[in-house]
Amino acid sequence: MRAGRLRLPQITATIGLPSQQSPIMTLTFEDFPPGRFGTFGPRRVTREEILAFAAEFDPQPMHLDEEAASRSMLKGLSGSGWHLCSIMMRMMFDGCIGRTASLGSPGVNEVRWLAPLRPGDDLTLDVEVTEARVSRSRPGTGIVTFKAVARNAAGQALCEWVSPIIVARRAGASSGQAG
Amino acid sequence: MRAGRLRLPQITATIGLPSQQSPIMTLTFEDFPPGRFGTFGPRRVTREEILAFAAEFDPQPMHLDEEAASRSMLKGLSGSGWHLCSIMMRMMFDGCIGRTASLGSPGVNEVRWLAPLRPGDDLTLDVEVTEARVSRSRPGTGIVTFKAVARNAAGQALCEWVSPIIVARRAGASSGQAG
């Protein structure tokens, strides 16, 4: 697993300070209408990554031991479901969140692990906005609910999650002015 | 972040082959009646771990950049929610799953991120079985639904999730014999 800091070339949002955010390249609530958003990736997942994540966070034999994995219900080495979720988060970051005025997320409505993540899989992430609404408690923000589906190169869905993310509205939106 | 393989001293279950599993120290479906199961930990989370995970999977400024984090909604550096979930998985492994005849999980019903994970937090994990039922499709197995709540040293709940795990029944249980 790579460690240390990565450079963050795409970040332009000033998190938590929507009034000061850069107007250039920063996506706000208004940029996420309900509907298909896009497909991110591909992102290859290596055997070494699968083993390193499993050793750290989920050392069940099906994620760490080739022979035990071959006898498991999943019939071969597979990545931890939490690893797959974490990779999906990174694909979301690279695809949009890294340049979005995101303030964080209260959680995940549902995670479904549908098929095993295999070493060498090339993942793509289909992203849809299922709901977008202005926050009642913080009128300068909105709640954008994303559905993300990770697929392997054959198009098979491996995992899907639905998660709300708090996103700042465009400057002036909270006071009723046009964007 | 540590990499490389960890030894797996506690694993005695032969995953996916309940009929061959070791009778010694392996927890089966019968060992998870509904109710409180236990509290695992403590497990300290370091700043270095938080930064390493964020750099790899969730490089939002609030997880990676001290100054940006201080200006964020969470008012200080906080670990990625996916990092916290992954640490909770490891605490589940160390606490029970590592010696359970687990066959995997279809997903997570709900993840709620309730308060920020901070550098230096000592986490404990409260684990409860909310439901335990024999599988209709695979009578040799049962579905054990766990609710896990991660707390900091002050007892504040940082994250909770509810997730079903497929667990083998004791040998003979599927053919209707007593345990």
C-alpha cells in the first residue's frame, strides 16, 4: 500500500468556508441535479493492495490466504468489502469530490457487496445523483445523495452504496439571490 | 500504515467448509444469540495512520491538511469515515470474527458517522447481536446481524453500523440433529 502524502492537484474548494471558495472549478450543490452524473475510472486493483489492506484491516483467510480462499464461498482470493468501499471513495474523490465544496457526510444509507473483488480487476464507478435538496438546518448547504456502483471490466456490479454528502450552495444562494 | 502479512493465530475455522471445521475455539451461529455480545478494544488511532489512510483513499483536506481541517465543519483533523469503518472491521476481527466460522457478508444495512475520529483516540467497540436466523437458502448457515458502535475514550459514539454476517451452524445442525 502506498503511504505518505499524495499531492492534491484538483482541490480548489475551501472546505467549510463556502463564502470564500474559489469560483473556478469548484462544484457546488447546483452542479448535482438528480440523474446520471458520470462514470469514473478505470482503476486497477492489484493483489498486493488486496493483501496489504486485508493484513491491516480485515485479515480473514478469504482476503489473505490463497489456499483458504480457494476453499471459501467466494472461490478464490477476494478483496475485503471495506477495501472496495475505500477504493470507491477514492474514485469518488478523483472523479468529483476532490473539486466539490463538500463538507462531509453523515453516513451511508446502504452498502451492498454483490460480487467478489479480484486481484487485477479494473474498476469503473457509475455515479448517479438520486436526490438533491437544500438543507433546512443549514440553508447555505444542500444534501446530495449519491448512488455509486463499482463494476469490473466485464461490467459486473461488485458493490453499490447510497450515501448523502453535504455540499455548499453557490455563494449568494442562501440569501435567495440568483446563483 | 503497516503492510505485509500478519500472522493469524486465532483462526481455526475452515471457511466455507463447516462440516470440516475444527470444533475447538470456533464460534458458530449458535454462539450468537440476540443481545449484547461484548466490548472490544481499546485500540489507539494515530495521526500517522489517519494521514496515511487519507492519502490513499480519501484525500479531502479535512482528513489530510491540518490547517484546512481547522477551518472545516469538523474543526480539526479527523479520520476518514471509511478509515473508521475499516478499523471497526479489524476490531470485529480481533474480537470475534477471527475465531468465527464466518462465510462473509452481503453488505451493511446502515453506516452512521456521528462524530469525528481524532488523532490519538482510543477506540472501543460495543457489539450487539440484533438478529440471528437460520438461512432459508443455505440451511447449514445462519445470518447474524451485528450492530457495532465505536466510541472514543470519553464514551462518545463516533460511528455505528449494522451488518449481517453469514456464519456456519454447528456440525449436524443442518440435518436437524441437536447441536
